[in-house]
Amino acid sequence: MERLQSFPQQFGLEIVRKVDRRLSLANFKLDKYEKDKARLQHDKVKSIEEKGEEVNEEEEEEEEEEDGGVASLCAEIDDFAGRVVEESPEAPLVFPQSAVKKFLDLAEETVEKHESGEFGILASLENGDLSLFNIVDRLVKLTSVAGDFPSAKTERKRAMSRAGCVVHRAMCFLEDELYILLDQDPKFKVDPNSTRSKSKRPPSFDRNSDSADRCCALPSPESNSFHLAPEMFERLCRMVGSMFNAGYDTECCQVIAVARRNAFDAGLSSLGYEMLSIDDVVRLPWDSLEREIATWIRVFRQSVEVVFPRERDLCFSVLAGQEPIAQTIFYDLVRGATIPLLTFAEAVSMTKRSAEKLFKVLDVYETLRDTQPKIHALLRSRASEEHSEAEPSSALDDLETEIASLSARLAEAAVAIFSELENSIKNDAAKTPVPGGAVHPLTRYLMDYLKDACEYRGTMENIFREQKNGGNNNDNQFVSQLMEVMEMLHANLEGKSILYKDPALSSIFLMNNGRYIMQKIKASSEVHKLLGDVWSRKRSTELRQYHKNYQRETWSRVLGCLKDEGLQGKGGSGVAKPALKDRFKSFNSMFEEIHKAQCLWVVSDEQLQSELRVSVSAVVVPAYRSFLGRFAQYLDPGRQTEKYIKFGPEELENYIDELFSGDPSSLVGRKK
């Protein structure tokens, strides 16, 4: 396995990660502890079966003697080291050359058994004096006290050189073991109590991951999110302590940093997140980018709210007593993991601006806004409350500055996109009227768009305030912009209404669009609050005026046929039958023409459609019934009556109820 490079200064803000260092974690799952324990027992039983007999008392005595010899040897080494440290020996000290040689033989054998895998996962904790950790600690202590010992200079130097080699071999083994234990994928999980874990709008992308409820770090021996047995966690801590004690603290810190960064990157991959360059993001089609943004939001929030806190607990747990070092490693991990994620957000702010991107840009902005205080608390709280001597580096200030700067760029992009609505309205200058005076597509699109935008009301107001006037006054620039958009939409619709040759249809078109706008505003409390009651009353007044205009343009001439003027006979007495017949013919012709045209007109709002029909019936049917009552008697019964009186009052009302349906079938079967 390739050895790690020397650890960068101050544990490095730009840690060199070894890709070929990523090892399989298959041998270190939860059940590994039980498997190793079972294997040790199995080997013991197998050995007994191969011999074909049980261990007799003589063999047990030999084992006890061997254990006693090891204990005696370790005690001799400990006694020598202790007396050197005390510097007040009761008798002249002599370098224990024989004992040291035997202990080095024992140490080499122990290291070899660990390297070969003969000793299981628990051997380093359960073997007492034969524990790798205990042996390494004795070697380190021995080399520290025997370095300048005067007696047996040649033998002592040779022994200390050999001891150094044994320690180095042990450190190489521990380094690899430590990496394997730490190189576990962070198991990302959403905190159900976290704020805004979901976007306001329905998510456009949802990826279910098998790793959604996995965890990532190790807060304590009693409750650790690695799912390690307590013995395994103890072994992890002993590894770190042993490497620090042996002077391999730099290598130990590098292993921790590299392993956890690799594990973090693997966790991102498990969620389907791929690191993309700015150029890659800018070139993505919008539907693909929209999915990537949804994934990024989930990953970034989980990183800040779940993964980073657990990584902090892991660092301070395994590096207990080395808080400044633990803090630096944690800072570097957060910064190293966050910068690539911020690069994606920066790329989003640089994409070509278009109206449909507004809401995803706002989602990214809100994600940074919501997580920035949490990042600040993660990076500052432990230093200020527990270990004030370990102040955060300036690089962390740079990280917070970068997040703030990126948030400002996203806000600028959002303001620019929303402001482009004015140009979109201006550029919608179609010369073909919508058939039947129906609601214009621009109206539908714009009102739905504004409804969604107003769901981000607080965010939009803040970013407009900052971008437009630097937050120096209380003018609601977002409301002003919203009002401007609505006025431009109104003017645009007024211009489109003149495309209709029939003024009555122009009024229907304006009524349709005006009613649609009002209904959308009523359905959205946020839009209604922003536009206000004064604006709504003004638009309601305009709607009533459009209705009056329609009545006047369509039915005033029809009602003129039902007046008495001009029907008197010669000398002012009686009724002039030719004039009466012309009146009935004119009424029939006009009504049929109106019915033929306005059955094809569209009023999709059922309430407005009903209001129009009722208002027409209320004016036309009573006037027609009264006219028939006064003048039908002057027509000769039979063919003359049928020729000039084509509609009864009830039939007339039924035909009126067919108006504004947009259905040509309403014309079928009409009386000729």
C-alpha cells in the first residue's frame, strides 16, 4: 500500500488525497467482531481436534510458564525504564541487554502476527502484555529513556535501532488499520426537526436512496454512528493514542483527514451527486440542471445539518486531549468539502438567465442563507466555548466570506430574472387574437409565475431591498416591481383587445382575462397581500365597466327594435303593420346573428358565464315579452304570425343560455 505523503503544514487546507488508498470496508462490518471472536475459538478447537486429545495439565503449565515469562520480561523492562526516569536508583543501573533482546524478539513476532492476520481484530486489546499497543508503548518508553544511557553503548545503539524499526513497522500497520476503520461512507440522513428540509414548491426531482437513513460519524463510545462495537471504538482510539505517543502524530492526522474526506466524497456518490465543473454546469440542459440542483440542495443541507456535526464529534472523540489538532482537522474537512459544493452554486448563478430558472435559483439562495448560521456555529462554537486557545484560521473567515459573496451573486441573478418579466411582456406582441376572446396564454403563465414567486415573498423582499437600495430604506422594491409587472400586463391585454373587430368581443376578452387575474389573486393570499385592496377594487371596477361595454355594444340595437317609437299609424292612431313587421324581422335577424357568433365565444369561468347570461336574459327577455304582449295581436294569425314571431320568451331565454359556450353544436337545430 502506498505510503502517505508528509502531512501539509498545519494539517493542510488542501489535503492531498490518495485515490488508490480507498480500501474496501467489507472486512470491517458490524459482524466482523463476532466473526473474529468465533474464528479464534474455531482455531483453538481445530488445533485440539488435530492433536486428537485434550490439552493436558502439562501443556497448561507450559502456557502458564510462558505467560509468566512474558510478564516477567515486561516487568523487567518497565522496572528499568521507571528507575531511569526516577534518576535515583538504589543500585547502579545496567542496560538490560538480554531482556531488551528478548523483548524485541517478542515485539517483532507480535507485529508479524498482526501483519499476517494471525491475530484477529480484538487481539490488540485482549492479549494483555502481548497487546500491540502495550508493546509499542513499552518500546517508545524504552527508546526514550535509553537513548543516552552510558553502559553497553554499542549493544544499546544496535538495540535501539532495531526498536525503532519495530516501532516503524507497527506504525505502518496501525496507519493502514486506522485508514480502513475511518474510510467509511458518511451515512447521510435528514434530520426531521431541521428547518426547511423541503422546498416551498413541489420537488421536481426525488431520488430515493438506500443510504438515506445511514449515519456518518462517531460521537462517543456508548453511542457511535459508525455502528462499531465498543471494543472496536476503543481500538480506534488506542490506535490514535499509540501513533501520537510514538511521534507519528503527523501521519496519524493525515490518515484521519484523508480517510474522512474520501469517506465524505463516497457518501456524496451514494446519494447520486456528481462533482461538476462550472463549465459542465453551464452547459447542462435546464431539465438536467434542475435535477442536479434538487440533488445539490439535499446534499448540502444534509452535509451541514447532519454530516459535519457528526464529523466534529468524531474528531474530538478520537483525538481526545488534542483538541486544537482535532479542531484544525475538522475545519479543514469542512472547508475542503464545502468549497466544491459552493462551486456548483456559483455555476448556477452564472447560467444563462431565463424566467423558469428563478425558483431553483431562489432555492439555492435559501439553502445557503439557512445553512450559513449553522456553518458559523459549527466552526466557532467549540473554539469559543471549550477551547478558546484554538482560534479558527483565517481560511474559515474566507469560507464564510465566500458563502456571503455567493449568496449576493445568487440574489443579483434572482432580481435580474424577475425584472426580465417586463421585457417578456413587452416582447409578447402577437398580432393574432385568441379565438373566442378566451384567456390569453400570457395571462395564465404570468399569474402562475407570480403566484409561485410570491411564495418566496420574504426572500424576494429581502433580496430586492439589498440589490435595489442596499437596504437603506423601508421601500418595498419587490412590491413596486410586482405592481409594475401587473400594470404592464394590463396594458398589454388592452392592446391585444383591439385586435378583435367586434368591440363586444374585445370586452369579453378583457373580462375573461380580468376575471382570471382576480381569481388567481384571491386564491393566493400572498399575492393579495402584496397588491392590496385598493388595487383589487380598481380592477373590479374595470371588470364591471367591461361588462357594461359588452351589454351596450351587443344588445342596445336589439333592444331598440322592441321600442314603441315609429310604430304608430297614420294620424297617430293604430299601428303601422309594415313598420311592425320590419321590427320583428330586424329583431329576429339581429338575435340570430348574435346567437350564431356568441355561441362560439369562450367564457371558461362558470361564474362569469352565468353572470353574463343572467344579465342578458334580465334585459332582453322581459322587453321581448312585453313587446309581444303589446303588438302580436296586430299580426294576422297563422302563417303571418309564424313568419314574423320566431321566438317565444322561453325559447329566447334558452338560446341566451347557449351563449359563450365555445361550442358550435349549439347552432344545430336552431329555428330558421
